[in-house]
Amino acid sequence: MKCEKIKLIEGRDDVTLTTYVLDDSSELNNGEKRPAVIVAPGGAYLCCSDREAEPVALAFLRMGYNAFVLRYSVAYDGSKPYWETDFGTQAINPDKMYPTQMREIGLAFKCIADHADKWLIDTSKIAICGFSAGAHNCAMYSTHWSKPVITDYVGIDKELLRPAACVLGYPLTDYIYMNNKVKDSLEGAEFFAVSNRLTLGENWDDEKLLLDMSPARLVDSDTPPTFIWSTAADGLVPVEHSIIYANALAEKKVPFEIHIYENGDHGMSLCDQSTANREGYDVLTDSCAKTWIDHCEDWLYKRFKLYI
């Protein structure tokens, strides 16, 4: 397996694409190009979770797809332990504000296209997969990939930027809905205010800006087929975000599949012991919710069958 970390932006160590590429083999690839999946971890745009990175990439690798983990721009600079960082007082970094994050998905597509022959990647069959904030980033890319905000920035043939499919785990898809929700309940209000300020700026609650950040309100015919999963018990990102996005896809006749599981808290990743930390084990594992990856494999098989 070819595993390397590639810097996507000159002078930046934090924006990287880690490759998990199968070696060519007469018994496997036999010189044929394979589909790929780009994984975008969550972390509230404050960090990129390790729990939603390599373990997920390896799950897609097991399916026979080459996989990549994108670590996109986040507020955390690594200067001290994450849990000791006071994000509430941290200065806003213009280089890490939107639309930077979804543009970096475009840079990942460009990097893969540049190495497609070496890595044996079928550039017409690249999916994106995100969790929480990473899922929001993937949904944003899904609704913007063909627009100048991406195409002009990356500067390659638009078709090389087209996602063939999108997988969203417990996504945030409607910032207007979220803003109203936390104002009504106050649950998570401070947390979202901190994240939004560092991602969007001091005027993050401007209604136009919130609309621009709401992919559920921006779905169009260019939006790729999408697989969505979440849990009804999610205490941080309400399950309504998944339902709202599914409804938007249905209205635009974009193919989709959605799975909502009864139990499990936010941030479940693969929902088993491989991605659960000790403190959150009980709420981050669930025998029903962990079937999402199997359902996703069946769904991707319809689009990414290796042997025809």
C-alpha cells in the first residue's frame, strides 16, 4: 500500500491529503484503475478528528477502493493540547475561513487527478465522505463543485472536480435552521457560536451568510447521488439536518439513500470499538448503527462496481 502525506498548499503543514492506495497486483488491480473515496473528518471546524480519519479510510480500502484522508483548514493550530485550547478567545485567521475548506476538497481532487496514472485512480469515480463538520464540508462541495468559487480557485477541467457520490455521516446541512434551533433551546449555543465565529467571522449570524452555508437550501441538478446516515438520539446535531437534506435531494430528483438509527450519540464514526474512545464507549458504539458502513458499501457498489 502506498501511504504518504501530501501538502496541498505551499507553506502550509496543516492542509494535507494522506493516501491509502493499493499496490498494483496481477491478482487485484492488474493495471486497472479503481474508484476512490476522499474522507473528510469532523471536528466542528475546530479540529479534524482522528477517529473519523484513518479507520474510515481503511474501511473503504477493504471494499476495494483507494482512499484518502483530507485534513482541511481548522481553527486549531496545535500549539497546545486541544482540550486546553480556549477557542472562545482565539483570533480569527482569514486563511482558515470559509470558503477555504470546500476549496480544499477541490485541491484534493486536483492532487488525485495529477497522480491518477501513478495511483491507478478512475477520476470519474471519486466519492467524498464526511462526518459532522466534515459532512457539512462535503455537502457544501456537493452543491458548489461546478461553481466559480471552486472551479476558478482550483483551475482545472470542471469534470475532474465532479464528485461521483457523496456519503454524509450525521451532517449539519442547514445553518439557518441550526441558528434558530440553538437560539430556541440554548443547547449547544455557545459551542456553535465559537465554531461559527472562527469559521465565518464576527458577523457569522448574518442571514445571507447563514444561507450561503446551508447546502440543504442549495441542492441542484449538479448535486451528486448521496448516502446519508445519522441517529435519532444525536444530542449535538439534530437528526432533522439529515431529513432536511434528504427532502431537498428528493425535490430535485437527486438519487439518495438515508438511514436513521435509534441509538447513538454524535460522532460515532464506525460505531464500534475501533473508533470509540474509552470515555464515550457506550454512546459511540451500537450494533444497529454500525451497519451503516455495510449499507454504504451496497449503495456504492451500484455506482463503483470494480468488475463489470
